[in-house]
Amino acid sequence: MEILMSILAGTLFAAGVYLILQKQLLKIVLGTALLSHGAHLFILTMGKLNRGKPPILIEGVKNYTDPLPQALILTSIVISFGVTSFLLVLAYRTYQSNKTDMMDQLRGTDDE
Amino acid sequence: MMSNLVFLPIFIPLFFGALLVFFNKKQKVTINISFLVVLLSFGVSIFLSYHVFSDGPLILETGGWSAPYGIILVADKLSVIMILAVNVIALTAAIFALSSVTEKMVQHYFYPLFFLLIAGVSGAFLTGDLFNLFVFFEVLLMASYGLIIIGGSKHQFRESVKYILLNLFSSILFVTTVAFLYSVTGTVNMAQLGERVAQVEQQGILTGIGILLFIVFATKGALFPLYFWLPKSYIVPSPIVSALFGALLTKVGVYSMLRVFTLIFSHKLELTHTFFIWIATITMIIGVIGALSTSNVKLIIAYNIMPAIGFMLLGIGTFSAESLAGTIYYLVHDMAIKAALFFLAGLLVWHAGTSNLKKMGGYIKTAPLMGWMFFIASLILAGIPPFSGFIGKYLLLRGAMDEGYYIAAGVGLLSSLLILFSVIRIFIGAFWGELKEEPKQAVKTSGLAASVVLIAISVLLGVGAEWFYPYVQAAADSLIDPQIYIDYVLKE
């Protein structure tokens, strides 16, 4: 199970990296979204995947699910959700004011 | 000792920042509240520092969960020095804001975002938990995303997109690295991480994770080769925002390196810390070249952030009690002087109506005080004795030479000279000679007052080094021996 999840996280990372290397702004935003999904799956996997086990360590119970990664992911999901929505609005406004969404045209050294 | 006091430097700006969201249409009320908040916060930080230096570190275990299990906040000597510096910057920024923050900026939530930034930075300095460091990074970054686009001009959007994308990527890398570290060590508490990494003598995989963390912090701190986002994105927002970014954001990256690479990853010095020295050296060279390459006043100051970061990293790389003291001294000095320089550059650009140095000249006649302040600030930045830059650089370079890093020390000395040249060029170009063009507007008094306060602090830090140095040395001594921190937090 862990191996499968790692492969899935790796695939998401690969796709995300491919997308953020594109020129179009929207693709880059989607790329960051995929990257953060990959990171979240990865955290989940790192805490060892035990199905149907209690989440708390009671004395005598050796087999349990680690609750910490889930708490970490929850925090991280909320953050990446906020940042992604902000980034989408920003990308739109950038497109509006600069009349382009291609990264290679979004550079300049002018003294505006 | 357990105390709720530790939480106050985060809580006060966070609470009032949230409160001020409701007053965005009332400029007067907002400004009055903001002064109250920065003064209150400053008072609390002085009280906190007094406590920590007289009675030892303070810890807050939130929710009553004891150290390795719950979320903890730790105020040790290094943290309180940083908190104090942040609050001084916040106070002067509030003074500067009187003249520079327009009604429109207030309406666009400048003050709430400003306090959110302060809360995030304070949190990053106080947390004792690596994952919470990530969370506070996000808090301060989110505030900075909001601040950088206030004004909404075309080039602001263009540069802030790059700034945000790069920081977002490094944040994702940060959270992935924390996951790696958790899977190897089974903890995210920094003290326990330090203990466990020491137990296995920092095996190969842990050094790898350490380097990944270094990449994350190097992106935030704008080290070579991850600095490309910094200069242009720091000059597009309003001067007060530039000053806050220049004074606080990169320094959080340096602080994190200082914490992580003394407490956790300090067992394979020949792999990690020697590498830092080379990165530091190259960063100094590149930063100075950048500063010399342009005649845009703001850009010159923005490029000057990088050699300063290089100096601080040099101290971390050298890793002796003296060089770490130098890093802390330089960190505090650089926060004050970078804020002052960004303030002055902002005032100068308003005064001249352009940021192009070639179109300026002779402003010493119309703005003498600003000119001389710029001159003193340049000397402080370059590290001319007896100012504060000298003390930090002296400690850093002596530390580096004692450990035999002569090339790095030589490059440091040379780059100091070039830093002086790059900023004095502004003084010569803008203030000497005949008046080329009539100034567009008079220098704003409260803006100048904020710069004068910061420069006075820098001068005091240099002249009064005898008074401040023992505190800095005490902080550095507790860094060089991580066992003190670990024992204190885990209560062994």
C-alpha cells in the first residue's frame, strides 16, 4: 500500500513539475495545485498506512494509526486551498492588466 | 518556566490585525489603533526579553500537552532578540506609514495585512516545532502576498506573480521535507529532532533532508542561486512594504537556518557547513555585482540585501561561538539598516519624482537632512567603524579567519568595499552637484523621522556594542551547545 501511494505521489509530483515548467500562467497554477496534492499524499504515506486501527495509543495496543500526519495534512490542505484560490484571482488580474498570460512576455526592466 | 507571555507577541498583532479589517474605511481610527498596538507589542517584547535574560527561556505548551507531543512555543535568548528587533521595525514602520500610507491603501487593508505579517514573523521566531514553522511561514507569506499587490499597478502584478509562485513552490518543498523528516525520526518537535538526529549521528539520509531544508530556507532568504525573484519583486510595492520585506522576510529565512543548522543538523559540519561558506561567498559577489549594475535607486538597495545574507550565512557556516554571535549581531543590524535605507530610498524617489539615479542631482540643497542621513546609512551598511555594521562584520570575518576560511573572508572584505561604493554612488548622484530638476514634493517629516530613529539605533548598536554584545554572545553560546535547548524543552 505504501509503495502504491508513493508511486501515486511521485506521479503527481512529476505532472506538477511538468506543468510549472510551462509558459502559460494557468498551467503553472494547476501545476502548483498538483504539487501540493502530491505533498499531502506523501505526508499521509509517511505516517504508515494502517487500515481499521484506532488512532490513539492506549496502553497495551501496539498497532495503531498515527494521528499526527492527518493533523498536518489538514493544516496543509487549508493553506494550499487558500493560496491556490488567491493565485487564481491574481493570475486573472495579471492577465487583465498585462494583456498576456505567457510567462515569457511577463518580464520587463522598464522604469514604470 | 511555563508562561502565557510567550504567546503575546503573536496574539497582539494577530488579534488587532483581524479587528482592523472592520475599520478599513476609517483612516483616523485605524492609525490610532495601529499606534496603540505597536507600542503595546513593543512593551511586551521588552518585558519578555527582560524575563528571558534574567530567568532563562520561557515555554508555552499549548493545551497543556507536554513538550514532544503538543505544539510548543519557545522564547529563548535568540528568539527574544529577534522579537525585539521585529517590534522596533514595526514601530518605525508605523511612524513611516503616517506619511506614506494613502487612504486607498488603508481601504485595501494595509494595516490588517501589516499586523498579520508581524504576527507571522513573530510566530516563526517563537515556534519550537518544525511544522509550525511552516505554518507561520505561510501566515507571513500570505500577508506578504496581500501587501505586495496593494496599489494594483501593471508591473506590480507582473512581478508579484513570480514572487508568489516561487515562494509557493518552496513552501511545498518545505512541507514535503517535513514529511521526510517525520518518516525518518517520527517527530516534528525541534528539540526532539535535535536529540534523535544526534543519537544516530546524522546518517546519510538525514544530511540529505538537511540540504533539502537548506534549499527551502535559501529560497526564502535569497541565496545564490535562488535569488532571482528577489530584487525586482521587492521594488514594485510601496516603499513601506519594500522596507518591511527587506527588513523582515529574508531574515526569517536566515533565522530558520540559524536554528535548524545549530540545533538539528550540526553533526556533519564538513558536508553541510563548508558548503554554506561557498554559497555565502558566491552570494556576496553576485549581490554586489547586481547592486553595481543598475542606476535604479530602489534596485541598488534591494540588491544589497543579498551580500548581507551572504555575511550571515558565512557566520553559520563557520560555526563557532564567535561567528554565530556575529551572525546574530549582523542580523539585528541589517534589519534596522535595511528598513532605514528602503525608507530613505522611498523618500528620495518621491522627492525626485523618479527612481533613475541619472535624472537626479543636487538634492542636498533641497533636502539636507535626508542627504546626510543617507550618507550615514551608507557608512553603516558598509561596516565603517564605529557603526553597527562594523561590529557584526568584524566578528564574522575574525571567526572565518580563525577557522581558516581566508578566501571567504577576503571576498567579504572586498564586497564590503563594493557595497560602500554602490550606495555612496546614490549619495553622490542624487545629492551632489547642481540641482538638475526641481523636486516634485517636499520630504515627508514623519517618514524622515522613522529613518532617523532607525539610524540612531544602528549608531547606538555600534557605539554601545559593549552593552549589547554580552546579550548576543549569551544567545550564541546557547546556540553552539544545542543540549541546553533540548534539555530545557524536554525537561530532562
